[in-house]
Amino acid sequence: MLEAHQKLLSLYSALIVAEQRTYERIHGQVHSTDELIQLLLNDPWFTWLRPLLDLLLRIDQLLDDDAFDITSMNVEHLLTEVRALTRPSFEGDGFERAYYEALHRAPEVLLAHFHITAYLAGKSCVIPSIATPPSLNRSSSSLRNRRRSRYSPDKRHRPCA
């Protein structure tokens, strides 16, 4: 969960920088970090980033508060929310649409998006390992048995979401 939090925080930071640049082109320079924080909290321009901030804060709470148990169910629920938030949409509205536009406007956002989605892809499915080729001196029945065991029902994988 810590790795997901770090990658999501990198995405959030990249989005803030990208939005700040766009904001400054239209409204003029942001002169201080305090001014940027006030804009993030109060200006409608940055409102669309709040769902991501809320999710980061919930993950922080889960990681930092000893009263919460980090169960696999909690982790999977939060990862599902991360997956939902990191799905941009041209046709969407609110976060999905603004996220889509930021991905096309800022390379650092695209890179951070790649890192979080690659991480999530690794968490959402098990990629079956490729068996090493049998040596030439093994019998064909040995090969058949290896194939059966490799694809036995207990080793099935979930499809990637």
C-alpha cells in the first residue's frame, strides 16, 4: 500500500504543477507556496483535484493510524478506488475529463500516470510465468505432465481489469 501511496502522491504532485502552469498562463504568476495552497483549497480551477487528495488522505490515515488494521480487504478497496480515479475519459465530466486533458497537456503527468497504472496492473492480475523449455532428453509424457500442472485450476489467474 505504501508503494501505491507514493506513486499516487507523485501523480498528484505532477497534476498540481501542470495545473499551476496552466493557471499562471491565464491568471498570472503564483508568487508563493502559501498562495498556491490557498488556490488549491479555494479556487474553482483546482477543485477537480480534490477526489485525488481525499483518497491520498484516506490512505495516509490507514498507513499512519494504529487503530486501523491494514487488511487485504481494505487494501483492495483502496486500490479499486485508485483504479477508478486513474481512468481518464474524453467523454467524462469532472475529474475524468480534467484528468484526460492534463494527461495530454503535461508529459510529467503522463509519466506519473504510467507509473501508477503499471503498478496497479501488477496488483490486479497474476501473469503466468513462462516455463523454461524442457531439455531434449526429457520424454514427451514429462512435458504433458508439466503442462497439466502449470494450468491446473489452483493456478488460474484473474483477468486484468
